[in-house]
Amino acid sequence: MGGLIYLDNAAATRLDERVLEAMRPYFFETYAVATSQFGYSPGIDAKDALEGARATVAGALGAAPEELIFTSGSAESSNTAIKGVAQALGQKKGRHLVTSAIEDFAVLHSVRALERQGYTATTVGVDGDGRVDLDELREAITPETILVSVQAANQEIGTLQDLEAIGAICREKGVLFHTDATHTFLRVALDVREVAVDLVTVTADRMHGPKGIGGLYVRAGTPLTKWMDGGFQEFNLRGGAENIPGAVGFARAVELVTDEETARLAGMRDRLIALLLEVPHARLNGHPTLRLPQNANISFRFVEGESVLLHLDMRQMAVSTGSACFSRSLEASHVILGIGGDHERAHGSIRFTFGRFNREEDVDEVAAAAAEVIERLREISPLGKE
Amino acid sequence: MPVPYSDIVMEHFRNPRNVGRMENPDAKSVEGSPACGDMVAVYLQVDEETLRITDIKFESYGCASNIATGSIITEIAKGKTLEEAKQITWKQVSEQLGGLPSIKVHCSVLAIDGLRGAVENYEERHGLVKERTPTTVELITKRLKRVMNPMVGLDLVRTNLVREIELKEGHVRVAIDLPPDHQFAANIREEVMDKIEPLWDIERVEVEFNAEAMSPLTIIH
């Protein structure tokens, strides 16, 4: 991917070489599993590495090490949180969940899977910027409600949610609160000592860490039933041999993220948004200020996203779209529809997400290329000429 | 970088032939709508004597397979008679493009519909419709298959949104299983009217929505 300008960091990120270096010994030297700690010394080293990594990742959330379990990534973390709480409280407290209309599929489909098993769920709407309606959320909580799951930031339009306020409502109503922090982890501050959140989904692969490793923060005392049976790994909440190289890589990736870097990404984001909004018939999707530092999402009228992507791909630029044509299900982005947008707005929505390996000069290059491609596609479009 | 499209599709996508708007076309058809996603416009110039397509242009608001199909279909149709152009099938076009991903069939069918629609438009405008066969419910259903359900990108009939079609003395009533305040209701009404009204023996078209209908979820699994 030599000359590639990669602006799809919300989907996957390039691994930082320093992360790979940290992981390497755990493939070739200390390849024992942590459960061998009572048998032989490599097991002890493996256990130390795992627990060191756990302390680092948990610490980044202000959590105690024993409040963080490693998983295979954000989808598993969210599945575990939602289905685990449902299983633990379904008989005891109730069978109702609350979520938002624009959650990622791991959350939405976990809730839908529970609905098929007889649980009920209320989906709370969002405003035109993608912010959850807090009054609606409060009203959605019933005595039967066991869990509220609202993301920290949206995967497509980047809008941040008010976790503090949502946590306070959940605390007041006595229900558990899960948040999917896949895209905000280390980019937008979240300290579980200050925010009343009980379960937090995090993952390594959106911050230049390895694929296949994620984490779930579980506040001490939170009822959670495990679904992956196996040994007694991860405080008996997830069976299976630990992914020690992955955990070590995750921790190293955590250490490498700095506030300066995040500020740099926000600077590139702001410049790109400003440049792209100069294109006629362009509008920003998501909140103008309360948004992920690394996310820009713009809808261009009269053009279709997949065509824009393919033209940018020919210029060695990678971005994403909410167009129905691009999705495997031929459905338009539920996020754009969720913020009150129509099919057309989803059709022409382009997401640009920044990461560590983007350079400032990429921004102008991508903005110029996008403007050119959009102009070209508008020339052949039957729309927008009157 | 490999994409799910053949080299021929990508070539037509990159360099679409006969693209753009035609001033004063002899016939024109627009299929699809912005609310549904893809949209294709086809313009024709036809020799009155020979009924051959002397010039053809298309415009596309759509994905690569939509653009490529629109492009290749203009190449195939140019110089053909209207009768020959009507015989062009999706299969034939798809083969000439080196195949299309199955999920993209809808986008490419739209271009074929555009060509057929433009030919029909010419015939209707020039009094060439030989047999005026009376409209039937089957024909109406066939036309409704060209109206998309924007929520899923498949047609109204296939997604079971057409609850009832009533045809009586030139009066058509189409009952759609969507609440009248649904975000796409107005759009669907307009498209249904567009497809049914031009039929020669139809005087009045009514599109009815159902206040009792559940608003379907956007995502269906």
C-alpha cells in the first residue's frame, strides 16, 4: 500500500511497528499460556506479561486491572456485555433493554438477538446531529429495564454522546450502563471513576494495535454471565487460552497514543471539513463540534458513494461511504437515516477517518481529488442540473 | 487493486461512452429515483424512416455497475432498430460486461429499463403502439416491479408492499402497505403514478396508503 492515502482508520488501522516489536517475544520465546504459571517459568513470564498488559489497558480507563477482561475485539466485547447482563438479570430483574438508533451492528444485532429470545428493547432516537435525546432515554427506562447501551461516539458520523449525563440517569434509575467506546478510546477522555458507566467496549485495532484483541471493562460487582465456556481464564468470564501477544500489543498501542497526536488528527479533520464544505451542495454529517477528533463525514448531493470510492481508489485513496450500494445488504446507512437523513443523503455520504500515519499534506490532496471526482460524477448525473 | 468488478466494467466506469444530457431528444426515459438510490436517464434520437437509433446518451446517478451498464447499453443499442433494442436482455449485457456481482443486479437492470422505457416513450409519442391491448392487473403489477422500495432497494412487489390492485373502467387503485405519513410515502406515490398513468386506457390512478400499517424497520434480517 505504498503511495496509498488511507483515510478509513475507523475500519482498521495500520499496525505500529513498535507494537509488533513488543509482541514478537510472545510468539517466539514466551509462547506459553498464562495458566501454566504454576508449572514452569515461561508460564510465569506469560502471566506477568498478560497482567502487565491488563493493568495498562485498564489504567487507561481509570479502572482496576481486575475490572478488565480481554476479548477478541469490540464485537465480542459488546456481545458479552449485552448478552451477559441479559442472561444474568433476565430472570431476576427484567427483560427490557434500551439502546440508540445509531449504534454499531454488534450492539444493535445483540439486542435484536435478545428480542428473538423474548426480551424487549426500546430504541431511543437521536437529533439531527446524532445526539441521543436524554428525555426520551429517561422515559424509555422502565422497572423492567436491565441495561442501557449507548455508544461513546458514532462509527460513521463521529458524534459524541454525553456519557456523564446518560450514566447519571442510569444510576438514578438503577440500571446498568454499557458504552461502546471503540472509536473514542484514548482519543476522547473517559474515566470510569468519574462517569457512571458499568461496561465499556474497547479494542486495539482502531488505534494501531493488533487485530483480534479487545477489552471489556466490567465495573466490580456488575452481574455478568459468561457465554464462552472454557477454563477459568479472564476471572472466569471468558474461557479460552489467552491471546498474550495480542494483549501485550494492545497495551503497547495504548502507551503510544498521545494527546498531541489526537490534537494533530483533529487539526487535519478540521482542515478537511473546511475544504470539503467549499464543494457545492456539500453538508457535514454529525455534530459540528462534539465529534470524534479523527472523523469527518460529508454528504455530497447528486453523486453516489461507491462511485466516489472507486474513483478515489484509482487515485490511491481509501475512504468509506454510507451508500446502500456499498453495503453488503444494499441498505442505506442506518446512521444517516437515524439522524433524519434520507436515502439520497446516505447515498452521497463519504467518511474520512484519520490515523497516526496520515500526513498533513494528505488533507489537501484528498480534498482536491474528492472535489474533482465529485464534479466529474455530477457531470454524468441526471440530477442537479436544473 | 482488485475490485469485485471485471476489467470491462471498470473500463466503462472510468470512461463511460455516450454520457451526458441530450438536447431535444426524440425520446427519453428516467428510471429509479434519488430517494431509492440509483437513477438512470436514457435519451434517444431515432431516424423516422428506418426507426433506427441514430444517437443515444445516458446519465447515471449510481454505482459503478449502474454507470458501466448504462455505458455499454448505449454502445449496443446505437444503430439498432427500436425493435432490436427492445430485445436486448440483461443477461446479454451482463455477459458483455464480463459478469456483474449478483448483489448489483438491480443497479444494472435499471439501465436496461431505461433503454426499454425510452423506446416505449418513442413509440407512444409517435403513435407506433400497434396493438392497444387493454391494461390488466398483471401489466400494472409488472410496472410496479419497476418502482423501488427505498428502504431495501428492491421493488414494491417483491417486498410485499403492494396490498391490492383494483382496476375498473380505466380507474386504477393501488393500495400500499405503508402508513400515509411514512417518509417515503409521497415519493412512492409519485413513482407509481409515473408508471401507471401513461397507459393508454387509464384515466385515473389512485395510490392509497394504510394508516394501520406498521412502519417497517429499515433493517430486515
